Amino acid sequence: MDGLKHFKAQAIIFDKDGRLIDFDAMWGGWVVYVAEQLQAASGLDVHAAFYAAMGYEKKTRKVLPQGKLASRPMAQLYQLTVEVMQSLGLNAKEAERVVKQAWWIPDPVMLSKPLTDLWTLFSNLRAQGIHVAIATADDRAPTQAMIEAFDIEEFITTMVCADDGIPPKPAPDTMLTICERLKVDPSKVMVVGDTTADLKMARAAGAGLVVGVLSGVSASNDLIHYADVLIESVDELHAYVEALAETDSPQTQSGLNPDFAF
């Protein structure tokens, strides 16, 4: 919290999975289900090859921080799966058929478990005049469905999704696009992410504060080299907003201690 409170953001860019919602709850079950469907459609034992390609550890049931599932968009994961099936002996046409039959997009509403009270957090950020933006490796339709399900659409100023045609993280383009839309200098922006791709994007774009979150796929050792601040989860941002509100209060501005001002 100490590393956050001295930075007054004009905008905060959040990734979605692992920062706002539970990543493993959404994607851990998905990778296992797709592996089962691929095996049923092809008659091949695909689990080991598919898990390795995606970056999923069966023993711990965790998505690996440097794995492709942690940061690649769905279109790339689909193509990667086709390549896995070809590596197991299928020709290109048969591999495409099997993947098309087995592929499934996780339900963005049923499987989304928010990691904090997003309505309260985002409404309080809005009250402080801070833009909220989303930069995600997920596609726009499921992201929009999640936003609507959580009733937070009114607080999201803009978002960039995997199928928007913008170069993905860790390239800086996603953040720079958001800053251009908001007319905010990158140095006035806080980026909150749980993968090295999130944080590398922020660094490349010149973000004012880069915040690594440990509630997603990465450990502190993965993020510490790129983050200005590490927090356990976005829950800690509630205290950040409360501190901003206190700083801006009439009692604080007049020099009074708000704890003793009646």
C-alpha cells in the first residue's frame, strides 16, 4: 500500500483474468475439459502434449506463469492446439477437424469469480475522477459478457481485447491505444497485472506506476523485476482509493486531521 499511496493516477488499466477474476477457476478447468474432448475426438492420448503446450501443471492444477495459456489470445491458443494434434500424427486437415469439434469457449459468466467487490472499487475510482480501462488477452464478446454480469459496465471507460486487431502484450500498443483514447499521458497511468506480459507492456509504454498482483498465475519472483509495487490482490486498491478520498477531503485540505474533525 505504501508504494501506491503517493501516486495519483488519472487512469488505471486492469487485465481481467487473475486481476479481476480468478484465473484458475476460469481456465484451469477449461484446459482439462478441452484435453478430454480432443482425446474423445481423435482417439489419441493428448493430455501430456496439450498441457505442456498450454503451460498447465496437472499435479498442482495451476496455469504456469510463463505458459501460453497465461497470456495468449484465444485465436493463438486454437492454432497452437491444431499444431499439437499434428505433432501427435494427424495431418493438417484431420487436426483442424478434431480441434474444431473439441473446441469450447469457457462461459464468461458462470465461471467468472470476482476477486474483490468490483462494483464498489470501480465506482469509488470513478468518484475520484480516475478512468478505469481493461486490457485483456481474452476476446471482446466474453469480456463484455463478464462486465455486464458484474454490473460494472458504466464504470469502464474503454477496453482493448485480443480480437481488436491491436498487437498484443507485451508490446506497448494496447496501453498506448488506451491512453490515446483517454487522452491521458502514460506517465499518469497505473497498470495492474499478474503476468510478465502485462508488466512488460506497461514498462514499454512508459506507465507511471506498474503494479504486480499475486492473485493470478505469477509468483513474486516472476514479477519483481518489472513491478514498482507488488500487492496480494486488487482488494488492496480499496485502501488506495480511500486514501485518495481522504487526501481530497475538505478537512485534510484545510490541515485538519479528518479523524478528529466533527
